Amino acid sequence: MISFTTFILTLLALFSLSLSAPMRRDVFVPPIIYPHAGVVWVAGQYHNVTWETEDAPVNITNGIGRVYLATNSIIDLDHPLANGFDILDGRVVIRVPSVPTGQDYSIVLFGDSGNYSPSFTIIGS
């Protein structure tokens, strides 16, 4: 026969396991609104990077955002344009880096995923 103490300890163990179960989290992949195709930025200027937040799930896997510049779909991970912001803010101000003039630049927004903006132009300094 199971003792009362063993029974209580078993219940407490099961209860603590239920509390430590991982919460279901959703991946949030917000579309980037700005910059969009046809946009021209000039090195040294400040611009908002803007993305949709309307369809954000309640439990986001990673709500801390980072923004990078990509050239020809290659992300410059060594030089983030912004980081540490709330992905639900919907925008962050960045300074356009000094890069060679080109038409195949894109912004990459990281939180849960890596979302690329459409290609746009940067006029270098």
C-alpha cells in the first residue's frame, strides 16, 4: 500500500512537471514594408525600416529584433544596422552605411526568422 507521504510527493512532482512544460511559441514572419522596390537611399541618411505587425501571434519565439544590410542576398552579419528592439514595434530607425553605389541591396529583419525586403538602391558616399 502506498503511504500518504509518497502519494503527496508524487502529486507534487507531477504538478511541478506540468508547470515546467514549455509554452507553445509561434514563429513571426512580418513582411517588410519599407524599403520597397524603387527606393533610393543615400549613404549617411537616416531611414525607418518598417514591417507589418498586425498578424503577430501571441507567443513569439524571439521578440528581439535585428536589422542587417544584404548585398546580392549576402547578409553583412558583422555590421548590424540596428539590434535589441522589440519586433512588435513595427519600425526602427537606421543610418544608411557607407557602401558602394548599387541596386541590389536589401534589408534583412531578424527576430524569429530572416525576412528580406525587396531590392533597392543605395547611392554610396
